[in-house]
Amino acid sequence: MEKLAYLGGKKTINKELKPYISFGREEIESAQSVLQSGELSRFYGSWHEDFFGGNKVKEFESNWSKEFGIEYSVSVNSATSGLIAALGAIGIEPFDEVLVSPWTMCASATAILIWNAIPVFVDINPDNFNIDPANIRSLITKKTKAIVVPDIFGQSAQLYEILKIANEFGLKVIEDASQSPGAIYKGKKVGTNCDIGVFSLNYHKHIHTGEGGVCVTANAKLAERLQLIRNHAEAVVGPKGEMDISNMIGFNFRLGEIESAIGIEQLKKLPSIVNQRIRAGALLSEGLKELKGLKLPLPLEDCTHVYYMYGLIVDFDLLGVTRDRLIEALTAEGIPSLRPNYLNIHLLPIYQKRIAYGKSGFPWISSGETSKVNYEKGICPVAEKLQDKSYIGFYFGGFALDDEEVNLLISAFRKVWSQLDSLK
């Protein structure tokens, strides 16, 4: 048996894995075409024929709607902006409570604070790292108005169960599909199942425009409100004759013509990118399924997983090794980008100290009233255990991963698992 690289043996993977690059000639030519046209943006920040942006913005939004089978798509300059716009569009008001996962990018919760509302964290299901519907009901109060549901790591949350609860209590649902474009949930594209879906076009996502995002909805009024919030709503509602001016505090969330032109080309590639991720993820899971104490990120029934991250849960007590030692051994065999934790948003200083706007505790403290929402460690035991003890993430989306490279990863894992006793 060959000695582990960690203990002085030879590495299993003796080359750098090919980085994932979705750009090519098509994107370069499309960007050059926009530059040559001289029209880098056409947005007009008042009620005008160009309020909705230029030709490339409109083409990109139309193509996105066709690809995702949804009536309305509204481009924005980031998914963070999209989440802010979505929460404003559904009518969130100051001091409302909005349920959200603790195991997601911080913007999923920070966007709630932008509207002076209160994030309430719902613990996750260890089988898929998404909000566990079983934990929702106990957190709903008379102040609860919505749920922000991330589809984390590349697969959907249990949306039917979540939507059933939301409908029972009259709650709006925003689907944060930033990490799961092209994934399927029960026959529908992830991001299209709720009141509004939000996608990311940040540079490390499946497809990207450098920075950018898209909001989607089947509701014409919500689409209109998204467009207003995106582009200086307060200056537009009067001339437009808009009667409902709640949350019509406009931002500049506009996507440029270059980014939109790039997005048009990237979107064409999404199906093949998704299929490659699904194939590589399935191959890796097949190769690791017999390793003891290792729980793999398998898709939900009637769903697909498009593997932004490959999240593992490890029973370190069973293996008898520490997380740090195991990661060191796997890394020594040539496996890159292994991460010992992800995020427990509720434990960030902004929530622990309840300091956001100014120094007085707003919006948790206002006009003598103090929010009773709890952020103490212990409120999300599943997410906290993963963070503190049992999670290891492989940044799947950072690499192209053909079959040969996936098999090298499998060999490296198996080699380490075959010699766990030497790591104790």
C-alpha cells in the first residue's frame, strides 16, 4: 500500500485541475460589438422610452425568460441588488419579519435589513443544506411576511413543502437561486417556483457577466415594481402615474449593455454546462459512495443537482480523525479548494451585536420597542454542527472536471480513507 502524501508518499494528483472558464470567443466578440457601437448603456432614470434600458438588456431579459419558461425577467447589476429589489417589490415594511436560512451567502439576509425588516433564521436540513420546512411553523409570528429560500450549493430547497406553509399563512416567497441556475425541481426550473426568483451572474457562478443578476416572476405587477426599484423609482412614479408608491425608493441596480451582451452568449451555454456538472457530480458520488462515515450531496427525488459546491458531511467520531487532519491529508494528495466550513450568518457580528443602522440597535430597537428575535448560538443546531464539526466543502464549480480528473479525485479520497488509521 502506497504511503499517504501527507506522510511523505507520492501525490495521487500530480497536476493542477483545469480551472472552470465559461468564456470564449463568442463573449469577446459580443463585448467588442457593444464597444464599437458606442452605446454602453441606454437606461434613462425617469419615465421615458429608455427607462427599461438598451437593446442588449432587453434581448438578454427576453432570452432569459424563454430559457427558464417564465413570463418576466428583470436584469440587475448583482444578485444582492436583485434580492433587495425583490423584497421591496413584494411590499416588505419596516419591522416585518422575514424567514431565511443561516447557511447561505450573507446577502440573502442583509437584503432584508435594507428595508428595515428583521431576519429570522430557520435551521437547515442536513440532507440538502437548505431550509428545513419542519422548522418553519414555530418561527412564524404575526409580524412574519415572507420567506427567502436559498437553493444552496446547486440544488433546490423542498419548495412544495415550503410553499404549502407560506400559502397557509399568506406569506410571500423569494427563491434565491444564485447557486443553482438550470437545476430542476419536480419538473420546473429552479428559481421559477415562487413569487420572485433571483439568479446571480457573479464571476464564479455557472454562467456570469463579471457581475450581474436576474430576477424572474410570473406576476406582471411584481415585474413592474422590480423595474421601478432597479431604476430610480422615486423619480419615475409621478410621471408614470403609479398609485402604489410604497417602497418606491429607487436605486441604480441597472445592468450595462456589455454585461447583457456577454450574458446573451453565456445563457446559450448554460444547458451544456449544467449537463456536464450533473455528469461529473454523479460520477464523483458513485466513486465515493462506499467510503465509511461520508455523507454525499445526492439530489432530491425528481430533482437535479448542478453542483456549485460539493458539500460533504463527515462522521469524524466514527473515523477517529480530526477535520483539520483529514483536510490536510486530502490536500496533500492534490485535491484543491477543500473548505472546513461555510457560513452561520446568524452568528455574524451584525446580528450578535444588533448593530446595523447607526449605533442604537435599529431596526431591532425602535420607538422603545425591542425585537424578541433570537440570534443566540444554539438556535440553528444543524447548521452550527456542520460549521463547527462535520462539514467539508469541495469547490466543485472552480474546475472543469472531465472524467479523468473526477477519477483522480476518487482515487485520492479512497487512498486517504484506506489509511485513516495512520492519521489518528
